Amino acid sequence: MTTLRSADAPELNPAANDPRQKKRLVLGVAVWVVGWILGLGLMPVVEASSLSEGLKTTLNGVLLLGFPKLFLVLAVAIMGKPGFAYLKSLIGARLRRFAPPASVSPLRYRIGLILFIAVIVLSSIGPYVVPESGSLRMQHPHLMAMSGDLLLIVSLFILGGDFWDKLRALFVRDAKAVFPPA
């Protein structure tokens, strides 16, 4: 089977040759989008209900994680393997330009590393160092948590793709560190 890589080459596009496949592809994408819309659209309804907090949390988790996955399975069944592979390659090609570069300059690496370590250290010792009363952390805990998470993600993109490989190596038991000659 041919690997589907680009929308530019008609022979790689399953919808280019068969109108039925094009309909299936469009219908599959529509089902996938409806799954996201339903999942995200029903969350405010659950929040406004008089259900217990635990049940609201569970339902919101199902709506956010389960609905899109369920509708994705339905969409793949409708599109078929070639249609899904084509759609995946199309989305991957669009998102690839946002991926961090493989290697970065020494200055960029240092800035990213300082930011990465600072976010982790400050989020770890912050609750012990900053007094509780009147602190920004107590007044806006969600804002502080989201800003820390955002800075951590930004630092990973600043550090580049090689750093992602280093992080991945932490979870590979047989990975070995190779240091460049000094």
C-alpha cells in the first residue's frame, strides 16, 4: 500500500480518484468535529446542573476525553484506513512547522534551560517560601498554575528537539548518556 504524505500529489489523495471516498472522508471529518463540539459544548451544561461535584468532574472528564475518542473511532470506521492515513498526514504536515528545531544555539539552550529549571524549582518551593495571606498564589491559584504550565511548555520549545530526546531517554531503561569530547 502507498504511504499517504501530501495533498499535492493526487495519487496519494484517496479522495482524488473516487468520489465515494471523498464523501466518506468529508463525513468522517464531520463526525470527528461533531464529537469535539458535543464534548466541549455539553461541559457548561454539566457545570450548570445541580449534580454533585464528583459526578460533574466525572462527566466532564468523559465529555472532554471520551466523546472525542469515541467519535474518532466512528470517523475512522467511516473514512477507512486510507482516508484516515491521508487525514493524519495532512494534519501532521500542517503541525510540523510548529515543531521545535532539532538543535538550537548555545544561548537559546541556556535561556530555555534556565526557564525550565526556574519553573520547576519555583513551583516546588513556592508554597513553602511565599507567605499564604495576601499572596497572588492564594488569590488566583488557577492563573498561577496555568502560567507555570505555559512557561514550562514554552521552555521545552525554546530548548529544541534534542532536549525532547533527552527527556524521552529518561523513560527508556537502556538509554545511555553520550557526552561530547571536552
